[in-house]
Amino acid sequence: MDRKNAMSLEFDSKSENESFARIVVAAFAAQLNPTIEEIADIKTAVSEAVTNSIIHGYDGREGKIVLTCAIEGSKITVSVMDKGRGIEDIKQAMEPLYTTKPEMERSGMGFAFMEAFMDNLEVISAPEEGTTVTMTKTIDEIKLFS
């Protein structure tokens, strides 16, 4: 199917907006007729990306997060962008259990969850310029019903 659609949303870097972002992406992805498991995967990945922007990117400061979604065929691409602190060492930040906030009892599994639940993950970041996390997932168009 030759499906194309896109959306963009900007919101404040407040923790209460994390659940809002999850719901928006789930509603947008619904046009692909995903399974409950596929929706849960996407929502978890979005939650982790938005939470990283709020906690690590802005570190308690106010800022804006831009969430974009695009659908092409059976693939959804989700990007979460902030203009926060940025990441000095992306490779290190993506290591499971690595966290810059151990005092907050952060698990350091955000990027690992994003990688596990989505088909592809790309992180672009520069110190003091912000971070963009782009994730893709292909929704299985063949659903088996018993």
C-alpha cells in the first residue's frame, strides 16, 4: 500500500507531557493497523526518548521538545528533538546501564529499550546544541486471525 502521512508537534519539556507524546504517537500510528504489542513497543520507545530530553537534555530547565512522525508504506518514523545540553559521547550514552543521573536512580536503559522496541535507532547530538533521536518501525501488514 502506498501510504504517506506526517505530523509535527512541539511541547514544553515537562514530565507530564511524556504521556501526552505517547498517546499522540499511538493515535498517529493507528492508521497502520498495528497490533497491541506493536503500539506498546512504539509508546515505550517514545516515552524513553521524551524522558531523556526532559531529564538529561534540559536538566530541569524549561525548553521545547519537537516530536515528528512520518508514515511511508508500512513504516513509521518517529523523531524526538530537543535543544538541550546534548550528548558528549553518544556511544557511551547508549551503553546499557550508563546514566549521568545515578542520584535519581535512573536505570540507564533508555537507549537499550529504544533499540529493542524499534527496528532502527539513530542518535544525533552535539554538546550545547541538543539531541535528535530518530526511530523507525515497520508494522507487519499481514495479521493472522484465528
